[in-house]
Amino acid sequence: MMSTLLDVENLWVRFPSRNGVFDAVRGVSFTLGRERLGIVGESGSGKSMTGRAILRLIRSPGIVEADQISLDGTDLMKLSEKDMRAVRGQRISMVMQDPKFSLNPVMTIGDQIIEAYRLHSAASKAQAYAKSVEMLEAVSIRNPERVMRAYPHEMSGGMGQRIMIAMMLIPNPEILIADEPTSALDVSVQRQVLSIMDKLVKDRGMGLIFISHDLNLVADFCDRVLIMYAGRIVEVCDADKLHDAKHPYTRGLLNSLPRLDVPRDRLDVLERDPEWSVALSVSARV
Amino acid sequence: MNKLSVNGLNVWFGKQRDRVNAVKGATFDVAQGESFGLVGESGSGKSTILRAITGLAPNWSGKVELDGRAIGKVRPKSFFKTVQMVFQDPYASLHPRHSVDQVLGETLHLHGFRDIDARVVKLLDDVGLGQKFRFRYPHQLSGGQRQRVAIARALAPEPELLLLDEPTSALDVSVQAEILNLLADLRRDRDLTYVMVSHDLSVVGHMCDRLAVMKDGHIVEILDVDALRSMKASHPYSKQLLEASLG
């Protein structure tokens, strides 16, 4: 039996606006074990909001409500902001979509990684330096000493994203939330970054929440997939069975992809049923 | 006859020690009514080729012919009536404080049309948006709707050659399908010629008849889509790219 790392029950994210309250996430429940959990959906489906809500990164006026978000038995919803800071980065880390916006442009990469590391541990500068170089090597960066001295603009997108992953993994978190970590990257680099993440998840027994809009990628890479639509989970399935998914929304998304092996004159266009957005969220708790 | 013919195109940025050769000796032909794809990873120079053709990358050498006539450094107005471009990011390519009506009206005015009102109505219908979008601003539109506006703007001068720079890479797959269908319909109805840049081989496989694979500024291989589908790429890099995109 797989142990449960994270248990999210009935999560809501709301944004009050002039035209009433907008519900970005509506009653989402899922558990995460030592596995790769994919969350897919279109933009605006609430997948990124779900990831951010777990770390309580949603700012006012946004409101996060949940029956519980428990990490190894501690309910994150009940923690003070100070205790929460000890969770972020240390126990749950997050890799954002675009490395260009997540790295500080006026600090060398080495200084940033060392800073992140020393914030969470009492290591000396020399230890932190050695650890940073080691982590950069772990994400297959050649010549890590040079990269430590470099500034973010000198890095390509793929390298930037690997640096972010390295930075997030140094404190050895239990859970990594990756929000579209490879969308800004080329296919060839994408595979590289994924295999690095895969290896780290396996070696360290981490739980991974992988947020993406790319169905094929998720089907290949994850163990279990949640499909979100309009803030709800419409379907949960094993990643290898994604192509036999039943929900018309999932089917519609799959059919709208052009395929090299099956040429067609016209692509199927997704027909949205208003029923989907009112239906109750499917629970993905194990 | 060739609609567009590119021969030994070099494009560079910067000078002397900082000079970067972005495109090196690119050569390809696009026939009238054909849809031609350019694929490669970021930085391979595929977008730069489009930018050089339209004059957005000023430093280039080589020969570019449109309908058999060479293009010089200064492009006549008739050039922009024939060739139009659709950009990658619909969030950045529309003026945030111009309504759809202003965007299309201004383009039509610049190209010397008189019946602007009727044409704006027609253009919006052609790209499947309808009249209720006419007086909206970009922030009131979704990504797919914005890309439709960008396509309508490109169609305004009634061009014959459309240069598409990753027209769907910023969009969701469901919206991508709508835009690709729209582009396919427009090409059929108006007998357009496309040059489409994409990093997604399956999109190019769906849209194009032939494609060129680029790496580090060089075109390493030109192949037709049937060869692509049957995995008959001959250059090792195209093979690698094909494998990576099939997973």
C-alpha cells in the first residue's frame, strides 16, 4: 500500500469580483503518495491555482478554503504564516513555468542557489557552495563552476529550468509541485528535463504533482492523472489508460490533437457541454 | 510556378565580434497554393527567416523572390499587400488600447480601401468571430479570439502569401484545433500560400505539404509530409526530432 504524503479534501479557491464571487477551484479532493500525479486541463481550468493553493500562495483578495490540506498529518490550513514558511521550499517545493521570471536577473546563479540553501539549513558558505555544484551536476549541467558564476540571462531556457529544479531540490523536499515546467522548452530539451525529474523522484521517493496542458506528455510521464475543467476534477484515471478515457471532455481534448500517424483533413473541435461545469468534482482520494 | 523562392539567404545580428549568424545559406521554394513548414528548436533561425522575408530583420543577404521578382532592401507597398504575417503571441501582437474595429480599420485604411465598414464586418465573419466582437478590446478576448483577430488583420489587405510564426503555440489544444481548421479553410477558400513555422512536428504534419528541418541556422533537410509520416527522414537530426516528438 502506498503511503499518503498529501491529502487535500474539498479545496475551494474564490476570487471576489465586481460581478460576484468567481470560483477558480471548486471542491477538489485528491491524495498524493510517492507517485507522479499529473493535473491536466485547459488554461483557466484551475490547475495552477490548485498547485498554488496547496502552498497557500494565493494572495488576498483570493480566498482558499478546504476541509483539510494535510501533509503527513499536519493541516496546512491551520498553520500560521510563520510555520508555513518552514513548509515552503523545505517540505514542499514548486517549480514555475518560466525560468526567466523565477530567477533573479541581477544575482549570479551560484549566489541564488546558495542563498536558497542557507535559508533552510545552517550550512557554511563552503558547504553550501559544494552542495550547489553537486546539485547542478545532478541535473546534468556541464561545467557547473562556470554556471555558478553566470547570470540568468546567460542561460538558455532549458538550462534555466534545470537550475530551478536544482534549487528546489537542494532542501530535499517531500513533495515537488511542477507547474508547466517544460512548456517553455523545446521537445528535445523537454525530454531531458523530464528524465532528470523522473530520476530524482525515483531516487528520493518524492511525491510529484505535475501540472501541464500537454495530454500526451502527462500520459507518458505520470502514474495517475486528474483532468480538470472549470475548477472541477471531471475524471481521474491511470496515466497509461488516458487514451481510453471516458469523459467527453477528455475525449474531446485527445481528439483535437493533430497526429502524425493518423492524418485527417479537419481536426475535431471540442464541443463544450454546460453540464460539465455544474457536475460535482470527482474525488481523486485513494 | 513558385510563389516564393529563397536562395542562399543569410541573416545576421550585431556586428564584428558580436555578430551572430542566425540563418546560414537557407534555400527553399514554395509553390503557389502550397503550405510549407519550417521546424527546428528555438534558436535554429526558423522565425528569423520569416522576419527577413517581411523586412523585420534588416541585415540579410542572398536572393528572395516573390512571384519571380527579386525583393530589394526597400519593399514597395504592393509587397505588403501580397505578404502578411501572423505572430506567435496573440497577447503581445495586438495593441492593448485599440479595439478590434480600430485594429482592422486602421489596417484597411493604410492599404487604401474605401469601404472599410463593410470590410471589417466581412473580415470578422470570415474568421468566425461575428459582429459582437467588433468593439471589444484585446483584454476582453480569449487567446483564441485574439489570434482570430490577428489572422483577420493579416487577411485585411487580401494577401496571397501568409507567413505564420507559431500561430498556435500559445493556445490550448482545443483552441489550437479551431485555429488550425480556420487556417485550413481560409487557404482553401482564398487559394493562399502558407509558410508556417512551428516547433511541433504534428502540427506541421497536419498543416503542411512539405517542410524544412532547421538546426543552428542551416536547413538540414527538406522533406514532404508523407516521408515524415512514414518516418523516412534521412538526416540524423530530423530523425532525432521525429523520435522526440513521438515520445
